[in-house]
Amino acid sequence: QKEVEQDPGPLSVPEGAIVSLNCTYSNSAFQYFMWYRQYSRKGPELLMYTYSSGNKEDGRFTAQVDKSSKYISLFIRDSQPSDSATYLCAMRENTGNQFYFGTGTSLTVIP
Amino acid sequence: DTGVSQDPRHKITKRGQNVTFRCDPISEHNRLYWYRQTLGQGPEFLTYFQNEAQLEKSRLLSDRFSAERPKGSFSTLEIQRTEQGDSAMYLCASSPRVHGELFFGEGSRLTVL
């Protein structure tokens, strides 16, 4: 079993829709959670960074962490064609140096 | 541009050749990471530096791979005797603090023919 599981999609939504992206994980020691956006042939770009459980909002993006269920989500409101990309979740323990990534979910927002 | 810089962006080489990638992290970041990403997969950890010290290496980093970070500034990742299975995107990232997030460069794409 992988440390981090993420549905690869692809996910296709109409412009303006609310998008929900999710990851599950098995390691209860994970404390720091991140979401990255990656355009084709580019490096990942940090979108959200959260610690432990709870919600964090930044513009059209909301990150949720439910540590009891080992489940994290990223919501994108009023989705735009420019949001079309692969979204990667990542997480790490309080100790240790490694970040563990999901495989990414491919999202297409149709104008 | 004050982001993470990687060079070259794309390298095509023949099997058996050596290749070297360079990474310049964000200047105030003393933590530097190398990851490898293949198509349809998330980044996989290769190695980690804190300043000039290489503190952790993945099992993925075979004897043909070596990374350095002299003087704790830029870093190089060398792959010797490349194999077709080495074809991937090599990503460098830096982090500003102990529990900080990763900031990635644009990656160096390696194609081994």
C-alpha cells in the first residue's frame, strides 16, 4: 500500500463549477499537508500549506484536513480554464525529511 | 527571478553517457531536495541536503547517482552510465525552515535514447 493515495482522474468540469480533489493516507504521523498545481512539463507550484487538522482558505482555494479519517481535500470554487492542470497532494511527518506525494489528479476545466 | 533555478531544462543523451544537472535554490533556503518524477506519477524523493551536508538518500539513488552541494549553495546531481530507465523529470526543491513547505524549480527533463 502506498503512503499516499490519490485518484488520478482525469476529472473534467465546466467552467464555474466547484472542484473537489482528495487524497487519503495511511501514516498517522503526517502533520504537514500541501497541495501543488503542476502544468504539463513544468515544476509543481505550491497552492496550499496546512498543519494538522482544520480548514484553510486562500482566494478560490480551500484546503481541508481530517486527520481522524486520514483524508485531505482541496476545493476550487468558480473553476477557470487556467485551473486545468495536475494537482498533487503532499505530506510529511513532524520529524524526518521526506515529503510524500500522491500520483496527482488531472483536471480539465471546459470553457 | 528569485525562485529555484534548474539547468538544463531538457537533456537528451545516449545510453551509457554521463549527465549532470544543476540546481540553484532560493538564496535564503538552506534545505535542498532532489526528486524524480515519471509520467503519471508523483515526485519521488531522491536526496536531501541541509546546507552542504547530505543528510538523507533514498534507496532509489543507486551507485550511478551522486549529488553534491558544495558550500551549501547550488547543488548538482550526476547520473553516470545512464540507462533508459533513468528517463524522467528531475526536480529540485528548496525549503526555508525545518517544517517548511517545498518550493520547486521547473525541473530538468532527461531523455535517454
